[in-house]
Amino acid sequence: MTETAAPPDAGATTPSSAPRARTVRPGRWRDFSLVPVILVLGVIGFIVSPAFLTRDNLVGVVQQSTELGLLVLGEALILISGRMDLSLESTIGLAPVVALWLVMPAHGDRFTGLELLPAWTAVPLCLAVGAAIGTVNGFLILTLRVNGFIATLGMLTALRGLQVGLSEGRSIGDVPPSFAYLGGATWLGVPAAVWICLALFAAGGAALGYLRHGRALYAVGGNPEAARAAGIRVDRLTWIVLAVGGLLAAFAGILYTGHYGAVSASQGNGWIFQVFAAAVIGGISLKGGRGTLFGALTGVLTLQLVINVMTLAGVPPLWTQFLNGAIIIVALVISRFAGGGKQD
Amino acid sequence: MRGRGGPPGERTTSGGPSGPGPDDGAGPHAGRPPGARTGPGNPGAPPALHAEGIRKRFGPTLALDGVRLTVRPGEAHALVGRNGAGKSTLVSVLTGLVRPDTGTVSFAGRAAPRFGDAAAWQRRVACVHQRSMTVPDLTVAENLHLGHLPRGRIRWQALRARAREVLAEYGVDVDPAARIRELGVEQRQFVEIARALTHGARLIVLDEPTARLDAAGIDRLFTELRALRARGVAFLFISHHLQEVHELCDTVTVLRDARRVLTAPVAGLSRDALVEAMTGERPGTAAHRPPSGPPGPEVLRTERLALDGHFAPADLAVRAGEVVGLAGAAGSGATALAETLAGLRAPGGGRITVGGRPVRAGSVPHALAAGIGYVPEDRHREGLIATRSVAENVTLTVGDQLGPGGTVLPSRAREFARRMITALDIKAAGPAAPVTGLSGGNQQKVVIARALAREPRVLVAVRPTNGVDIKSKEALLGTVRRVADAGACALIVSDELDDLRICDRVLTLFRGRVTGEFAAGWRDGELVAAMEGMAPPGAAVEAPGGRPAHGAAAPPAGPPVRPAAGPAAPPVGDPVAPAARPDATEGTAP
């Protein structure tokens, strides 16, 4: 390939003469390319409304970012390893519903469950359901080798339907206190969900940067055949990542349920677009092998800030959907040029 | 991927008067009559291409320094040089992809089109890249008209008829209704060449066209190219294989360090003189290496190792200090055997032992743990993680050695990578440099560094010098040799004679069977013949050096290699794959 080979070809003639200072690559700053965008959004918010720079508002923005953030965390891991999972947006709703269905009392005025298990098992059950959904996705994609996009799109629809069937299309209130705790509690003056989300992002980032299996995700996403030839168990790793993605989505469901006190029938509905947008704006490649969790986190914050600023600016609710989509496209274009490289 | 040659029945264009067909000769590296060369076209006509004083600078690097190049109509002009000499930049300039800082380019006596007028450039010159620029799921006819489909309704009948005419005109035997995906690599190249010719180009740049072809494919390609030359089409031929330059080209231009150092007729130019022009130093004699002391204890052993459809039960034994060659063309099963040793394929039967201990078959982690290091055939497909740095690529196999408890400490990874970069003399800005920025030879060194990172007891390398220049080739083969000299052993799987020359002995594979064993000192012809499943010419009993050359060369207490399949034994009752010919399946099976 002549056109792409030309610059490295030229560079290769005098590689040793390249000064050491030039090894600071622009790519290193790519992860931070959204930080100025966030600052600019802050300034706009400050101009638009005095309510923006209040503690309540900012905490609200951050808390609303947690549920989306956990989905993005899961999706980012899956994307880095070269796959995609659309069903996460249904898992966030279905996993809590299944858990509650198994533990809620069989007799009650509103939602009747099976009461098979004690109430304290709701949280572990919910996480297990999430992991199980990821495992099923893995079975479809890795064992049956069907197309991952369509398979998880099918899962998205099926799981949403399952949730509607189980909950009879209604919201589920009166959730067990253990289930509601994490989403509603406040630690050190900040919602517990925020701490948990930050901790999970930090743990994920550390795993990707400093654990051999984390590094292996990049290899698997970048070139699965090379990863296999280098002794990485590609299928096993991918399967685990898909399960972890489902687990994180289920956890996001717990936080969301606790936050609002009930599982709504449309919980997570339509989120997957935001999830992908946040990941791509944050510099995660849809082709795999590229991106960082810090970038993904800034992508989430950017999207949430945009929505918040729009709300504060008093945009008529009927127009928010249009503006939301349009702004995501603008954000994509900005991050494409701010990040330097091609978005893929 | 190699081994996708078209079905033999489809081919009628080769075997013409200008060269031997693929089935009657001993491959591209042996015995082609050099006189089958049509002279360049009429000397009075203006040159097909004339470039003068081309200079191009990328940042601090001078990529081309006053280069001059003239290609006459009907001439096959070779452009050779080491990686980084400026060939790719020159081709980019000549095809209008890069604007030179100074200098002029003219085609057929007329100045080159304005920079950026892609269509006008296309009408003068076309480049057939290593990677195919055809659309695999469209038909040949549609690919021929790509970008030039008529306005309005497309009349498929007429389009196909026109394509058939074009293909017939250039003597390309391809069905216009076939999809590109179904064609062999060289047939795709024919389609690209035909497309360029229909646009009016009379100069075709071939950028390493043979890199992905097997011997028969190269034969078909060259036959076609010779026919086109006779019709006045000029070629600029870029290749790392000097043998091919001698076979096909009239004139050669050598680039070194951004300058043109030589333009001369190929006929009077010895290989050594060419190598000297490319490297700037006298080539070391590429002689067979003298046997180095008695081999040590047996390290790698296979017992009745077999994979249905690829190779018949094979018993190999490689001893410490030995480099053993496994020579076989595409479809011979040699690559599949290497992949089985590396754990990438699960064998149908038999076992592998390293140092007397059985290795769990079909598992790369177990093969690695047992001490088998693997250099895959195609570094782009199976070797490199293109999105990551040199350090990450090098340390991919040693993730468990770079920190406690499953962690990878970046400082240790960098340190490790730096050591490998020094040890293998990898030209990179540093461990954090992206691996895609390296030249081909250095990328290949990264792949070998990864295989060596675990200090393997057995190094299995498939075509380790694929697509690298002659200097890198020496360095890479020297590395393999040193691994063996340091007490490990190495198995080189290749059909490149240069790769096999450093081996202590070479086993040849044909259609999944070991057909012979040659001690160092073999002659090119006999080895190629064995690889192609032919009787060695004259069935040489003794090589010039008095060494037994064939069959009986098992080393002391060596492997129980079955005797050669017999000089004239046709592969009729081939037990490997009576239904699915191995050369049709190798490489496509997962």
C-alpha cells in the first residue's frame, strides 16, 4: 500500500536520528481531548443558567451519569476486545425484574413474585442474571458463530419482551431495602452510586493497564489471530468480557432502581445509542483494540452535561430528542478532529 | 494468504512459448530459460515514463534525492532497494499520490497530469498493490468497470459482454461473471491489470506482486506479463526477490538511501553486484553453512503426527543446536504442520514431545509453556497487533513474567521490550512507538522477538523472511541460527531457498508427505524438484561435495524419516486427502 507506506518508509531511513523528545506522541493526549469540551460545556452552562453551578445540579448530573456510565464501562470493555453487545440496554431492565420476580411476595396488591428466595438474595440474583445474559450472548457469538450485531440485537428485543411479560408491563415498586440501598444511599455527602461508579472505572482502567488479561483485551481486539498465535485464549477471554458486560449492566440496573425507587417498564429503553455514542466520542474504536476507560468516562460526562445544559436552558421537551441526536453528531465530529485519528 | 491458486483446469494462458507451464517445470527458481525475453519496444518511441530530479522530503527525512527513472514502452523495469530506500515514495510520486518537492514526471513524452487529477493519472499509470484493490464480492465484470459504470440503467448483459471482450483482448482467462472472491491471487492481479489497461494506462507498477503467490501462480503471472510486454505495455516491477528480477526484467534501477545508485541491463548484472548496489557493501557469500559439530540431545519429536487433509503421519526429530528446514510449496502441508506444532491446529493423531515430555496438542498456551516459540507465516494477519506499540507486541507472550499476580508493570514491559529491541537490532523510536510505523523487516523482527521472548527450546518459524529486504533477511536468519547455536533448536518452514540455506538439513514435503531429506550442501534444482513432487533431475546419487544428497542423510540417531517417495512416484494413491486436495484447503480451514 503505497499511500500509507510512504511516510513510515521515509521515516525508516533515519530512525535513530529522530530526537527522543519526538517520542511524546500526540496520541498520548487523545484521552484528554474531551476535557476542554467538558470545560466549555461548563462555561456555557454557567452562562445559560445560574442553577448550573450549584452543588445539587452537579451532583444530579454525576448521579445520572452513573447508570449510563456503567453501561458504557461494560460496552467499552466489549468494544476494546473487538465485539459489540447491544443487549446491555435490556439487561439493565430485565435483570432487576427477574431478581425481584424471584424474591417478591407471592401475595400483594401490586406486583406478585414467586417468593422462591429470601429478599436479601435480590442483589446477587440480579448480578447473576446479568452475567447469565452475557454468557448467552457469548454462546451465540462464540459457539454458534452467529453475527454478534444481529444476535445481540435479537437479545435486546427478546429481553425487553421478557421484561414486559414478567412485569406485566408495569413498574415494580416496593423493592427490598437491600436492593434499593446502593442507588439511594449517600456516602460522604455524595451519592454512593458515584463512588461505586468511579471505583469500578478505576478498577477497570487499572485492569486494562496493568493486568495481563487486561492487556490481552487490546491484543484480542486488535488482531484476534495474532493474539491466538501468541497464546492468548481468545474465546475464553471474550466470553468473560461479555459476561462482565452483562454483570455491569445488571449492576447499573440495581443503581437505577435504587435511585428512582422502582423498576420502570421502560428502564434503559433506547439507551444503547447513547452508550455507543459516549464510547465513540470517548475514543473507543468500534473495530476494537483501541481506546481507554478514561476516555469513555469523559464521553459519558460530556453527553450528560449536554442534556443538563439543554434542560436548564429551557429547551421545550418536544425538541430535546432532536437536539440530543444532533448534539451527539456534533460531538462526534468535534472528537474526530480533536482526537486526531480516524474514528472507526 | 497463500495457496489460493485457481483450479488447474481453468487456466489456458500459461504454458505459452515464453515460459514453462507450472506443471512441467521445477518452479520459479529453477531452470527457466533466460532467453525467453522479448526485447524492449521500438527505441525511437518516447519513453513510457520519464522522471527526472525527483526530490521529496517528509519532515526531517529526505525520502527521495534527485531520482531519475526512465521506462521504455514494452520494457520490464525492476525497481529494487532495501526497505526504506525510497521505493514506495517513488511509486507514490509516479502514480500521482504524492507531490514531489522538485522534479518532473512525463508519460509517453507528455508532462504528467496536474497533481490531484486522479482520473488523468489513472489513464497513464496504474499500480497493482500487494493488497488487492478489487471488491471481493462483486463480479469480475463489475470490478473492471468500477467507478466507470454507465449513467442510468446498467445493462448487465452488455457489461459482461464488454468485460469478456476486454479480458479476451488481453488474453486473461477469467469468467467475467465470477466473483473476485472466487479467483486466485494472480487472477485478481490480472483483473486489476486489465482494468488499468482499459483506462488507457500503458505503464503498470507491480508492487511485490509475487509476495502472496505460490510457484504456479508466479508462473502464470509472469507468462501473462510477458504476453502484455510483447504488446507494448511497460512494467515497473518491485520485488525483494532478485531471482524474479532476473527472470522477468530487462533493466534494473537500484535505490539506496533515497538516491538512485544504479541503472543497468539485468542481463549483464550478477546477483552479487546487485546486492552490493542495494546494500552498499560486498555481500557475504550465501554459501551453505558448514555443519557445526555434532548435534546435541533430541529436543523436539513428533510421533505419527497427522492432520487429515493436510499432512500424513509424520515423525520428526530435531536436536539441540540444529536448524531443520521443512520445505514445501503452498498446499504441501508444511505450514499446517508448523501450526500444529504451535498449537493452533489440533492434530488428527500422533503426539508431540519437547525434551521428552508430551505437549498437549491443539493448545497454544501449552505449546508455549512447553517451550515452542512460533513465528506465523503472515505477520499482518497473525503476527502483529497493528493498533498497539512495539513493547506490547513484543511482550504479548510473556504477560506472566512482567509482574506479580497477573499484573503487567509498564516499567518492566518497557525494559523487556528495550532489551529485545537491542538484542534483535529493531529500528524503532522506542518501545512505545506504534508497530505500524516500522518498516517490514523491523516488523518481522518484532514478531520474531515475541517468539523468542519466552526463550523457547524450539523455534518454529514459517517463512520468517516473507516480504523483507535482503539485509533484514540476513539479520533474521542470523537470529534463527543463533537461537540454535545457543542450545535450542529451530524449524524453518519455507519454500524460499535462501531461508533453507542456513539449515543443517532440509526435509521436503509434497502433498502432506515427507518426500526427501537433504543434508546441507543440496543443489537448488534437486530441492525445488522435491518440493514440487518431481523426480530430481538425473536422480543425483551424490552431490558435488561427495555428501549423500538425497534420502539417506538422516543424522546420527536421527528421525525415522521414511525414505523418499521415490523419484518417479506419482502422488496417485495419496492417502492424505483423496477427496479434498490439501492445496485447495490449506489456509482456508480454521
